[in-house]
Amino acid sequence: MGYQVNNIKEPEKAILIGVEPKNTPLKSSSVYLDELEFLAYTSGAKTLERFTQRLENPNPKTYIGTGKMDEITSYVKENKIDLAIFDDELSPSQIRNLEEYIQCKIVDRSSLILDIFAKNAQTAQAKTQVELAQSEYLLPRLTRMWTHLQKQKGGIGMKGPGEKEIETDRRVIRDKISKLKKELKAIDKQSVTRRKNRETQKRVALVGYTNVGKSTILNLLAKSDVLAQDKLFATLDSTVRKVVFPPDPVTYKPCIFLLSDTVGFIRKLPHQLVESFKSTLDEVIEADILLHVVDVSHPQFEEQMDTVTKTLAEIGASN
């Protein structure tokens, strides 16, 4: 008699944690966690519960207050939660303290977004950009990776083996960052050559918040079949398609331009990703027209527009 082995991996059970200033409307906090839940879903996690706390300032040691931490710890233990996802970037010491207290994996917003980018990267350029961003995010957080060696640390004047390993790892990651930056420069040169070949044509770039429908619009206008999914950051690479509209009734000339789809923006986008993807976003900087796509059915569409405007300014495309 044969046995069927089920290799389908169960999604990790997650809880979401958001901290908001006391003057933030409750509705905004709910929408922010909706977005975090969509990020968790895109990454492959299943959200079981949400926790919010309103604080003047986050706790420098644990980000949340002790009472909220006790409440979360009880829930994690009772429901066998795999990971707790915070809607903010945490410091290395905060992650370490939270993991020790809550006893489950702690993931902050930045590492969650980096994880999604890593899963969606298809081309050599996107993979290199994401790997560079991940390495730069990881570098200051190496101490957390070696907490299992804490008991072996020496006393005064003694360097524990964990500390030596951390220094070795730091050198390895710094070397890796240097290597990845060189690889990106080589890839960027090829991209610059391709863009120069298109300089004589009018260029329009689609910009907007992630998952507002930029790829769908590109497909409709250019009659193309670019991947369009109801997931965050489905598009990481710039895609360029030629668009031809019928001749103008006055000039009898057809309207021809190049339309590019670019990576979407999001609230609290990790700065490492913005830096790494600047070369990809050159398509936006060099475009003649930016077409800002907005989902006006979203309750926070004005805030999303503001996020896009600020990110454009950050990459030098605000004009």
C-alpha cells in the first residue's frame, strides 16, 4: 500500500502589531494594518490577530509597552504563532529583546518588504538590487544572529567567540556589498545604452503606489501581456512598450510614444531599496511625462499620492 506525501507548506501563522501616536485617527491605524496584512499575505503568511497601541513615543528597548507585550506573549503561546510582524522598522536591540520576551520570530516592516522583493525578483538586475538592499539591511543586525553564543562571551579584556564571528561576518558582508555594487554598475551601463537608443522618441513613465493597476494600464494601452497581479510589488523591473494611437484629425500624424511600467512605491519603503533601485528608476527620471496612477477607491488615496510625490522627490524626479 502506497502513502501520499503532502509537500504543500503550511503558511506561517502571524500576528500584526502597530504603534501609532495618540493623535492618529483610529480609522488610519486600521487601514495601515490592512496594508501590513496584505504585505504578510503577499509574503506567504496567514494573519490570525492584530494588536495596536497608542503611544507618545515607542519604547526604546522593546518598541511596545510592557502591558501590551504581556498580552501579545500570552496570545503567541496559546495560538502557537510563528511570527510577529511590526508595522515599523525596529532596531537590532529591539528585535533581540522582543524575541527573547515573546518567544517567536520578530519581523519588522522593512524586512517583510525586502522578503517580498526577493521572492518577486526575476531578472539579474532585480536580483542584484534586492541582494544589495538585503545585505545593507543585515549588516547592522548581525549581533542578533549570534545571540546563541552569548553565554560563551569572555569577561573584561576577553573577546568572546561570538564577537569574533560577528566581525568575520561583517567583513564577508562588506565584501559582498562591494561586489554587488560593481555588478550593478556593469548592468547599469547596459541600461544606459538601451535608454540612449530611445532618446529620439517621446517617453511616458507610469508611476504610483504599489498595486494600483499600473501594469494593467500598460497592458491596455500597449496591447501587451505584462504580468499584472493583485499582489504588492508584482513588478520590479522597468518594462517598456511602444504605444501607437490613431492619427490626429488635424495633423494626420499618429501619436507614438514609449510607455514604461516601474516598481510601485509604498509607505515607509526601506531606504536600502530606494538606493538599490535608483538605476531602475532612471526610466522615471529621464521620462518626458510622468503619468501618476491613483486608485481613488482606496480610503487613503490622498496619502498614497503624497507617498509617491515624496519618493519621486527622493530620487530626483519631482520636476
